[in-house]
Amino acid sequence: MRKKHLIWVIVYGVILTAYTAFVLLDAFVIPKSIVSPEMQETQESNGESGPDDADEEHGNTIVTTDTSYESGSISINLETKRIKNTQVYIADVVIKEASCLRAGLADGVFGRNVKARTSVIAEENDAIFAVNGDYYGYRDSGYVMRNGYLYRTEARSGTGNEDLVIYEDGSFEIVDENEVTAEELQENGAVHIFSFGPGLVNDGRITVDENTEVQQSMLSNPRCAVGMVEPLHYKFVVSDGRTDESEGLKLFELAQVMEDEDCVVAYNLDGGGSATMWFMGEIVNFPTTDGGELHERRVSDIVYIGE
């Protein structure tokens, strides 16, 4: 009888161990995804036009340097500044059509544990310029809308969860998830919704203070933010951090940079080791998690500019 009982204990232990392993793999390793409409179109088509084809079709004359890109529809100029003992990279972007501001997903799909480097996602989408997005896959809640498709409608718990909404006319708005549903934003013409935050600047005024910080974040960090000067005119800012050369920025200091760049609305995207700026095939900043070697963290998504 004792032997039979021991066998059942062993069997139960094996089953419990296997179930625990599956739960951990399901949460952190096994990809769960939805193919984006853009990737579906790519998979169903026999061929895809690249940037050169688009340029020829639209008659664009493109002039580029190491820090600039000029065409009939897009103007990008990069600048590096030394702020608070930190290297800060600023991209001034002016586009002719709001559709030039886009979002890309890792592997072209929406889902948990689907990740790729910013540079890889940018190249897969024929981007000209890109920064990392909000790393939506790190969370199970928070609105997610990309390129007009609403992927997640569940609001984050708690208060003060601010999202960045980008509308079809290229305008920005910062909203609180407790005050509006994702479906209502879609009905109002939203094209993208990012749920990281917080908002940094609204109506031309800084909306964080010196004590504001992202949960579980160190005080000074590599940072990434996007701001709107006016519809179709944007500023993207990425700072280095956690290295001997660059201390990193506090959230309030990042907001000051966005205000100094004349942004009337600005929003904090995922920072730390995720913070990456990419331009015409090259990484612009020094992405790092621990201050060691250059290393892009794999992320869920990017914000990019494309023809």
C-alpha cells in the first residue's frame, strides 16, 4: 500500500512540474501572435515594391547625407546634443502625408513573446528612420492600435495610465485609459495608440515633475520619446545612459528636451535597454542594458518613417 502511495506521489509531482514549466514557457517564451494586416498582404502578394520602386513611381528625387534625408514627401534631419552629461539624439521629421508615420511589429505579427531588434523590424518594413515603440508585449493590458488596426482593448489597472493617440490627420493626443475606451478612440479617427507613458508635454507645457518616474525604473536612464510640433512635424528623441560617457536622463529632463524642441505634445516610449534610434541602415545611438557593449534589446514594435 505504501509503495502504491509513493507511486502516486511521484506521478503527481511529475505532472505538477510539467504544468508549472508550461505556464512559465507560455508566459515568457512561447510566442502567441496575430498576423498584422500588412504582413497578410505581403504573404498573399507575389511581389512587393521596395523604396526604390516607390521613389520611381512617385517621381521622388532623394538627397541623403549621414544625418539627413530629403524627398518630395519626407524631410529628416538628425542632430546630437550634449545635455546633462548625456548624449542626446534628436530627429526633426516633417512629412507630407500622415501615412508616412507608421508602426512596425516584430515578425509582422501582434502577440506576446514576439520580439525582434529595432533595426531588424525597421529593415523588414523598408523604413527610412525608426525608434523603438512601447514594448506592448511586456504587458497583458493597455490599448494597442497600429496602422489603423485595433489589437488590444483592455485598459491597464490603476490610475494615471496615459496613452498616446495618433490620428489620421497626423495630430497627437494624450488620453487617460480610464476616461475613454479604445473603441471610442478608433471611432474618432485614431490610427495608432501607444500605451507606455507617461505624457511629457501637453498643450505646450511639461506635465511631469522632478519626482515622476516610470515604475521600476532607475532615476537616470536611456530614454526614447516622440513629440509633435504640429501635425506632420515631429521630433524623435533618444538618449544614451548607464555608461561612463552618458549618465542618462531623468524623466523630467527628457520632458525639458521635448519642450525645448517646441513640442506641444510629447510622450515617453520604452526606454532603458530598448531605447534605439535607427537611420538608413545604421544604429544612431548606443543601446545598452547594463552599460557594457552595444546591444539592442529585442522589442515588440517600432515607430518608423517610410515612403
